[in-house]
Amino acid sequence: MKQVCFTIALFCLSHFSVVGQSKLKMGDLKQKISDELAKHKGSYAVAFKDLTTGEELSINEHETFHAASTMKMPVMIEVFKQANQGKFKLTDSITIKNEFKSIVDGSLYSQDSIQDSDHILYRHIGEKRAIKDLVYEMIIVSSNFATNMVIDLVGAKNVTQTMRELGAKDILILRGVEDSKAFQKGLNNTTNAYDLRLLFEKMALGKIVNQKACDAMIKILLDQKFNDVIPGKLPKDVKVAHKTGGLPNIQHDSGIVFLPDGRKYVLVILSRDWENEAANRKMLAGVSEMIYLNLK
């Protein structure tokens, strides 16, 4: 019996020793992730911060990427800022119209529901929708149609100015979505991993507009319907308040990860010029999982 107990004790000691050793220092974890990214064609950026310990990990964090739909999170911030300033109420309604001005020459263009992840809103042109509902659709299903109406309301230049006030020096919001004339001239919304991490950190700490606004924005982000990247390989009891972004050969995810024990961290993963969308999504989800497992 003593021999059995001794054997079990040795096993437990060995097991927990291995578990303890499995936690990598940030420099080693960064190298592990860099090695994984290096196996794949494309350009990648990662920015991570543990909001409990303050530990950080960054890879190409200042490299500029087309923002794709990650730009919708800064637009949401501007909505809550202007609502707090009394310019409108989130419950106010605006009329749905499919008519927008190009930033190149002011000419009008319309959006195509086929190119949008949200098809339902197009059935309600001429009707009214509450601003808060348009913001919700802009985030959780990444509605381009809702986004353009919201940007018309708050102004793209105002979004960029607010980013500067928050310390995000490189995020640039020039326009709404599907402005083909602007796209052809290279006039695109841009971001980097560092700035997105900064915004989500401030949001997690209640430092954007006010605590109430941050709580409301996080609640919206928690309802995100596209969950293949940061949450893709995480347990169901891990909650992620995040905003994705995708275009041909571009795939991003960014947000706040809430662990069951109350800890939280911010993670941003940006990618472009990869070869296979499904394979890239799986690999990025694996990077997210590496970070999560290293915090266990």
C-alpha cells in the first residue's frame, strides 16, 4: 500500500511539475507564435496584453493593414461619444436609405446586398430604425449598409479625431464601405494591431467615454456572430467581446477575452496575403489558443 501511495505521489509531482513548466515567458511565447506564423505565406501582426499582470506580446504591431470591418468598432465608439455629448439619443431613429456619397467627388453610390453580410436591412428602405439598432447590426453581423448610415450620422473625420484623442495615432477612418472610386484611388480605412489593442484595453478598463458606455459597447461586442478566429478554439465558458474584419486575402479579429475566473486580456490578430482562407482562419485560431493555454 505504501508503495502504491508513493508511486501516486511521484506521478502527481511529475504531472504538476510539467504543467508548471509549460507556461512560457512572454519572449518564448512570442518566439513560438512567430515560428508558427513563419510557416505560412502572408503578413501577420499580433498584439496581446494581459490586463491582470500587464504582460504584453507584440509582433509587427505597428505595421499598417487595411482595416476591413475592424473599422466599425471605432465608428461605434464615436456614436457613443456623440450620444454622451447630447448630439442625439441612441434611441433616436433615422430613415433607411441606400444612397451614399463618394469621398472622391461627392457622386452617389448604392450598396449591393449581395456583397453584404446583412441582407435583411435592405428590405426596409424608407422605414426608420433606431441608431442603437443600426450600431448593433454594424457590429454583430458586420452590416455594411448599417455602417454607412451610421458614418453619415457621425462623420468619418470625427471618428479619426476621436481615435487621436484616445491615443490611437495610426487608425485612419476615411470613408464608409464600398466606395469604389475611393478604393481605386487607394483611399482606404487603415489600422494596426497596436492601436486596436489600445482601444480595447481602454474599453475594458472603462476609459472610453465613461464606464456605462464601455459596458454597453462590450455587451454588443459579446454578441458577435463570427466566431472562428479568436474564440474559434477556446472553451465555451470563455467569453470574447470582439470585432472581426475580412476582405479577399484579409482576415482580422480583435477584442477582449474574459476568462471564467475573472481575468481578462486583449488580443488583436491581423493577416493579409495568405493562400487559403479556411487554413488561415484555423491557424489564427490556433495562435489564439496558444495564448489562452499559456495563461491557464
